[in-house]
Amino acid sequence: METKRNVDWFKDAKWGVFCHYLPTPPHNREGCQLTAEEWNERVDAFDVEGLAAQLESIGARYFFLTLGQNTGHYCAPNAAYDSLVGLHPSKCSRRDLVSDLYEALAPKQIKLLVYLPSGAPNGDPIAMEKLEWENGYTGPGLRHNRQRTGKRLAEFQKKWEAVIKEWSLRWGDKVSGWWLDGCYFADEMYRHPDEPNFQSFATALKAGNPDSIVAFNPGVIVPVISHRTEYEDYLGGEVIRSFPVCDGRWLEGVQYHILSFLGQDWGHGEPELPDEFVIGYTKHVNEHEGTVTWDVPISHQGLIEELFIRQLQTLNKALKEVH
């Protein structure tokens, strides 16, 4: 498998930041009760300039924003989703937060990437029914309930690719990459010679930006693995508190990447890892030409908590001293 030049910038960036901007942290289902108007008020209050200034202050070269997750609330409009799901008012925000955040990040040379589950929001029964998603294919945030049904869910996948394609065309090269969560059943859902498959999935993701980089997350697996498909550009690399050794830049032709959290869980809690560990592990992966992304909590107003800003500033200073 040939290596990919479109991930050179990602390797050179060395590390970046990920935030779960959701109604509630990923494992908390109370966010399902948030109304469409309440969600719009929150998204409207997101301080893109404030977040951009924070990211600049810590030296981050890229930032991941969640589009949505289990509750069915998304932070950008999508007519395809609304047409398929038929919810009124829509749980897709009126504000296109991705475009607005790009406008704040671009002048600072900070690239924007987005997160999206590979399945329908499992906390929204209407969306699940309309999109033809089945609960046996549990979504991200439900680590202990991954029941394998052996179904391809082709009709769902066609609909989901239509939703993704609309977003990708809307944003074009404003979005530099995608991280697809919950790709736990690649053999059943994507590893087929005919569409829908990995190729059609990647085509939808890259419809607006052919140079966009894509990761299909297989779940928390240590050592980290690739999906062994030419349509994946970098590893999902999700780990929790077991941090693997990086042996080199490429794993089966895919850029090495680790994603973990600095708090107590994804998008939640106070800093739990010592600065020395965060610095040392990031250095280790970088020295082998891998990339590390650290998840930190974010407020409803779109700002990272100050304790994490201080920790990331410490990381940035230490890494600069290396060079």
C-alpha cells in the first residue's frame, strides 16, 4: 500500500486539539432532552474568535470539532438530513458553526477538522427509524454494548453518505479532515466490491475537498490498528489509558495517529494526566513521525477550560525546546 502525501501537513503539525462540543458529554444521555431552540441558542453563543485565540496561544496547528453525536443535535445546517429525518424544528443548528470557526482559525494558520459518528444518533428514535439504522450497531459513547448483527445496513449507509456529501460540498476546503467514529463493523458494512463500501464512504467525505484526510475509527484497540483500506489516510488511534509505543510513521500505509483525553473522560473532568507524561508521550510519538491529538473539555460558549489551556501551553513550550 502506498503512503499518502495528503497527510504530510498532519505529520508536520505533530499535535493538536479535539473538543466534544455536544449538549452534554458523550456518555451523558440527558442532552437528548435539549430542544432545538435551546441548542440553537447555545450554538449562536459559541465564541469562535475566543476559541481561535486560545488555540493560537497554545500553538495548536489543527483543531477537531464534533458535528454532533448520539442526541441528534448538529452544529451546522443540513438539508439532506432534514429531508430524510423530517424533524420540525430541525435539530441541525441554523448557524453554520463550522464555516464560522474556519473564518476565525484560517488567519491563524490553524486547520479545522470535524468529527462525525458513522451511524445515526442512537438517542433519537425518529432519526434512527427514518435513516434505517439498527441499535445493534451501537454508536460512540456506548463502549459496552457493541452487539454484532452481521447486517450490511446498505440503505442506511446510502442515506448517511448523502448527508455527509452535502456537508462536504458546503464546506469545501474549509475542512481539512474527518474522523469517523464507530466504524466497528467494517467487514459487514464497508468491505464490499460494490457500493456502499469504503470507496463510496470516502468519496462522500471528500466530495468538497479531495485532499481532505479521513480516519475510520475501529474503536479502542491497543496496539492501534488500521482498517487496511486504501481509502483511510490516518489512524483513528483512539486510546484511553493504555498508550501504545509508536514504531514509525506508517502503519500499513496509514499515517500513525493517537487520540486520547486529558480530562477524566471524553470532554469531561479536570486534568488527570501529569504534564510530564503528556509531554513525554507526545515527544515519543512525534520522534517517530506520528501525530497526537488531545481531547479537552469545552464550555457551551465554545471556550476551553483554563486548566487545560495551561497544560497545553506547557506542552507547547516543552516541544519547542526540543527543536
